[in-house]
Amino acid sequence: MPRVVMDDEIEKRAGMSTNEIVAKWGWPKFRDIESEIARELSNQDRLVIDTGGGVIERAENMEALSRNGRIIWLKASVETIVSRIESGTHRPALVAGKTFTEEVAEVLERRTPLYQSAANYVVETDGMSPYQVAEMVVELWQRQD
């Protein structure tokens, strides 16, 4: 099944990196492009869409994505998120004046109720390898609800 990484699609559409988009136009423009792509992708069948965490912040995105698909929340603790992305992130801060861990905690606290309300399924990913997470996602995908 094909997989689309929305952040990659946003960068392709804008012709620049996330850092450049945010520096030039700010996070709202990044989110506008993200919403446009969410609407387009939501019309396709048999596609895994790797949205990234911020897509949840606009209800219109979740409405679009849930019309033709299932929302799977890959849930993780702050510590797990930080350990997974701290060394590889090159994105501008979402919350000014905070350490990376404080930023992750604040953003996760704000987004958790949104994830809870949007998710058809939740996969607790703490302590799981990427392969184990993928196995769980495939199992959920194959369920006939």
C-alpha cells in the first residue's frame, strides 16, 4: 500500500524546506498548505498518510481525513517522543522560549484531547520498535469494524 508523508508533500508544494516556509511565511502558511494536501489526499483510496502531529490542530483536516479513512493515533510519552526525534529534528520551534522537552510536553498536552477525539484506534508505542508499531497498524487496518 502506498505511503505519503505529508511534510514531504508540503515541502515539494512550497519548493522549500519546512524551516524556510516558516521563516518566510510563518506556521499559519505551513498549516494552510498542510490543509490543502489533507483535503486532496483524503479523496484517495488505499493510501497510508503519515500526517505528522500538527495536522490535528485544524478540525477541517480531521474531517477530511476521516471521511474516507481510519485515524490511528501512534501515542507516545514525552520521553519517548523526545528520544525519537530530538537528534533528527530540524524544524523551527512551535513554542518559543522553551527547551525541546518542554516544547514537546506543552504541545502534546494541547494536542492530546484532539488526538483522543479524532482517533479510531490508538497504538501505545512506548517501548515498541518501528516494526512492532507497523505490525499493530497493519492489524488494525485489516479489521472489519
